Amino acid sequence: MQTGLKSAAIIVAVGIALAASGSANAAGIVIGLGKVSVGYADGYRDTNNGWHNWRTADANKYRKAHADQYHAWRHDDPKHQGDADH
């Protein structure tokens, strides 16, 4: 009987951990998009100058909401090496 209770407790703990991490990831997307400094076709720079690859849905949302801070070229495109926000 105790083995069954231990197993049930472990399953519940794992389920809670997975549920918590899923909601944290969902919140992270919203918060993460707020920290985008400039967006490119292949990813974005955050406000700390870190590089991140886009998830397709996030790129589309960001491009529509922040067209003035989105560039439709790759961040390493040699044609745009001299751009101020590159």
C-alpha cells in the first residue's frame, strides 16, 4: 500500500512541475517579446544585446505589432552591415 502511495505522490509532483513549467513558458513568451530591441527575419536581439531565434508565431506577432523595429532580412546580411541598429 505504501508503494502505491509513493508512486501516486511522485506522479502528482511530476504533473504539478510540468504544469508549472508550461505556464511559465507561456508567460515567458509574452515577457520575452517585450524585451526585443530589434527584430530580423532570422531572430532578434534583446535589450541586453543577446541573440535569440524566433518561433514562427512569435516572429509574425512581433512583425505585425512592431513593424518599425523589424527588418525583413537576416541579422548577418552583408548588405546591411553598416546599419545603425545592426
